[in-house]
Amino acid sequence: MNVIGTEISGRFRIEEQIGSGGMSTVYLAFDPTLERWVAIKLMHRDISSDPDQLERFRREARTVARLNHPHVVTVIDAGEDDGNPFIVFEYVEGETLKDRIKRLGRLPVAEAVAYGIEIARALSAAHAQRLVHRDVKPQNVLIDREGRGKVTDFGIARSLEAHGLTAAGRVLGTTDYVSPEQALGHQVGEQSDLYSLGIVLYEMLVGEVPFHADTQVAVAMKHVREPMPDAQRRRPEVSSALARVLDRSTAKETANRYATADEMVHDLEEVLAIEAARAGETSGEATAVLKSLKGDTADFAPGRLRRGRWRVVLTTALLVGLVGGLAAFFVTRAQKGPGDAVTPAAPGLERVDLAAGAIEDYDPEGDGKESEDQVQNAIDANLTTAWDTETYRNGLAGVGKKGVGLYVDAGSPIAARQLAVTTSTPGYQAEVFGANGSKPPRDIGGWTKISARTTVKENQRISLDTAGKDFRYYLLWVVGLPPGNKADVRELSLRR
């Protein structure tokens, strides 16, 4: 039945469908009484006659209505319209966390930790009401326009006192994120949600779920039997402190897992403070979460990012000592130390998040290729990999080239203020150029020069002057080679 254009409960005018699942369909609707947009979940008519399904749907409304938390999607109203059960939620304009992971490939480490904290805080609020979500996954986390995460879809949430609503042995939840005990049909509690959150955290950091198989059952059994892949091997800048949180949250045995969401929140907050102190800066939701820290974890955050009540600013020496001490405290895995900041940080600047594949080589005066198979190495946050130029034994001029280089795509025009470069071949000469358009200029003459010529050191910050203009593309243009006639870029980052 087409419900677009109709009113629910004589008040909410349905405008368009925005989602659908096995139990219900979600619509965007307008509430003229309060002049706001809302999301309405309508239960499918063909299952509304099933007493168990109907009770589960009604229980979702009661469940979320009991939760008043900034990281839980709010229930506004619930009822039945012409025998059709519905729930009205706040409308969160933005994207799901799953969409964000698909778009970026993997999230910046600090941002992933920040969303882990927000989800864990939401679960803590639910668990305080004796409610287990049972389907924690990035599809059920909405990211609003301000970047905040909000947990939704408590459709299979269950009170720890409830009985009889799940058939024996039936697995509820998504097997990519299912806990071992849930996969085996055993009793599910708060720690099951924490396992699923650990899998979500892994996916945010690595860009994909840890286990793959031909069937959902096979995936579920991997959660039961196979060890978690090592996130530090997949992404070396993951610190030992963060790896420890992943290990503990995804332990197969509940005795080795976090006992409460609050414990996991505490450790994640300390990890976020370590990441911020190590990098010297944060951006996006990581900054917002850092400013919300309180108690002992607030002491670990860089002074300029603390809440207003914290007035003491750590000196550089104290900050370095604190980070070292915290990292040493968390090191529990042999031969694994905390990752290093991959490019030098600068106070007051915000790092630009670059999407996977947002970098290309640039050789307009040669064959159009300059180590094209290595370009991703320059933004993979791994100092052991690099992009390098070809070897020019007679210099660039010897082959008639003004320069070669590589450029990053910021995704949209921005006014960047700095390009940070880490290299193992210091001494080469470079300039930075900016450009706009659907594609970068094919000739260097089409670019705008936005930096002075710089002799690149091992850790070099190149100041940019865009003269008030925004550019989408930023080109590191190598115009003079170092001894050895070959230059490399271990890591490159853009800041604004």
C-alpha cells in the first residue's frame, strides 16, 4: 500500500521512504504542529498480526522512550493508525556510520575512537535501564550534520528481565558483528553489545569487517572459532593502547571481555587523549569528544582541548612524558609499541581528512606517469612505505623536465594553510601549487603557485598562501633532486 502523501494519526504527513527492513519501513514525515521533520517507522501489515512481532515492535517504542541521551535517537510518539503500529523518531539528517566507512575507506584513528566513545556511552545509558541492544552495527549509528553519532534501531533490544520473545537457538543481530555467545544461541547480555562495538571499532580503523565467508552462518562461526585479525598489522599507526581495547572488547570468553560499557568508555577516553597528545591536534568529532571529557581522563587531554574548567596547560616536556607513561602502561602485547605521528603536527591547524585514493602522481612533461603504483604509500599513515620519483642521473633538466610530483584531492575547495611532508631523502627542492576544476590542469602552467621554493627536510612543514582562494587540488612539485637524484615522500598531509 502506498502511504506517501497520507497522514499518520491525523498529524504526521508522510513525504518519502528513507529505509526498509524485515519488520518495518521508515519514512520521512512532516509534523505541522511543531513544524519539524520526523522519521516514522511503520510496521509491515503482513506481520502486525503476529503477537510476538507486534510486542517486539511496541517494546522498541517503550525501550527507547525510557532513554534520554544525546547519542540515542529520541522517540517522539508511538501508537496505531487504522490498526497499523507506528513509532515517531527525531529525524537525524546526515549519513550512517556504515556509509561514512564506505565513503572514506577507513576513518582517522582519533575519529574512530571518538565514535567508539559515543556509541559506548549510548550503550551505557541503555544498560543502566537493563536494556541490551543486540544489534550494534554501523548501519544503526546515524551521524548528524554536526558529526555526532546517535544509536538507533532498538528493534530487537531486550530487557534483561524479559523472557519468551526469542525462540531457543535463534540468532538475532547481524552476523558480521555478532558475539560468539549470540552466534551459538546462548544467553545474551551487556557484554554482547560490547563485543559488537569492538567489531565496529575494528571496521572503522581498518575499513572492513574482520571475518568473511560465503554464508552468514560461516561468518558467525568465525566469530566463535577464529582469532581476531591484528589491527596493528592492517594499520600500523594503531597504538598498543588502542589495540588493547580491541583485544579486550572482542575477547571470545566473556570473562576476558569488558564487564561494563563504562569500563570501555574509560579506556577509550584515555586512548583518545593519547592520540590527541601524540598528534598535537584533532579534528571533527574527536575534538568535540575531547572537550567533553571529565574526571581522570580529562587530565590526559592536551590543555587547549580541555573543558573550560581546566586551566593548567601542560608544557611540552610534561606532555611528552605523560604520553610515554600512558603508552608504557597500556603496552601488554610483546614487541608492539605505540604508533608514531606520521607527519609533524602544528598547533592551531586542522588536518584535512583525505579519502582513500585521493592522491595521484603528476608528470606532465614526460610519459604522464611517476611511480603511479606507489602513490597510496604517501597517505597510508605508514612510515615504512613511500612514493618516490624515478632516478634522474642527470637531474630533471637532463630529461627536459621542470619538475615532477604528486597531488591530493581535498574533495572540495578549501583554503589549506600547510602541507606537511616526511621524507627519507632530505635536500630536494619543492614548491606547492593549487588548482580547481573537475580535473587538475594537465600542464603546470594551469596551476597557481601558493608556496615559496623550499628545501625539504626530513620532517618539513611548507606554509601555504592561497591569497583568500579555496583550492580542491594541492600539488607537491619537486623541482630539484637531492643527492642520489631521487626524492621520496614517506607521508604527506594537508592542514587548514
